[in-house]
Amino acid sequence: MKLTQLFAGQAMRLAATGLLALSLASFGCTSGGPAPTKGDAHGDHDHGDHEHPSEGPHGGSLIELGNEEYHAELIHDEKAGSVTIYILDSAAKAAIPIEATELTINLKHDRMGEQFKVAAAPDAGDPEGKSSKFVSTDAELAEDLDHEGADAQLVVTIDGKQFRGAVAHDHDHDHAH
């Protein structure tokens, strides 16, 4: 009889220890709402040493590439039916010439997916074999960027590493920059 009482006592202590460990392990957890979304990815670091410009040096909208390793600037000229993309540094101020001959824009609208190539068009200061400027005169791309609910993503390879960035396009502003 003493053996069963001893066993029962140890089982109770083990169960109590397990419950205590479980409650301590979940002490910091919250269930008060959904997990935070990535959003603009700017809230997770100190803003003291740099700014976050709202537009690029050419007046276009900015696309973040990587964890602000690079930026791209998109200029949509409706009148010319063109889309120009500049590859910029982490501060979104200086052009960064890259070896790519083209960039890709993956675009979804009306439940359809399309892929557009944006060809290198080196700026005057770009070194031989590199480009910081890419241009598309594909009227369909220029038009599709304006579709309500269009979801576009820029894909670019820089120094052998692929970057993707969401193209946030303002449908209410004047596109001819």
C-alpha cells in the first residue's frame, strides 16, 4: 500500500510541475488579435540615422527591394505610354547601375496574371555593360498598371541576388512626371 501511495504522490508532483512549466512557457504569449503584418517594414528599426522619402529623385513612386538594401523608382508616363524604372541605393537617392539587361513586372488584374519585361536603357553616366534605368513602351503594361485592383510586383536581380518589391501605384495622381 505504501508503494501505491508513493507512486500516486510522485505522479501528482509530476503533473503539477508540468502544468507549472506549461503556464510559465506561455506567460508572454498573447492571443489578443492577429499577428502583426509586414506592412511598410519600417516600424522594426530605428529611424534616427536615415529618412524614408515618399518619392524618388525623378518624382516617381518608390519600391522597396530587400530590407531597404535597394529601392526602385517607378515613373508612369501615361501620355507617352511608357514605364521607366530606376534602380536606387538604400537611401533612394543615388542611381545604382546593375548588370541586368531587363527587369520583370508580374502583374495581376481581373483574375489574370501577366508578365512584362522592362529593358535596360542605360543613363549617360552608367558604366559600359550596366544600367540604372529600365524602360518599357508596352502600352498594355502602362494601361494595366491603372486597372482598379491591379497587383504588381517588380522582380530584379542585383549582384546575383533576386529581389522582389510590391509596386504601390497611386491611381489618382498625374502620371506624367
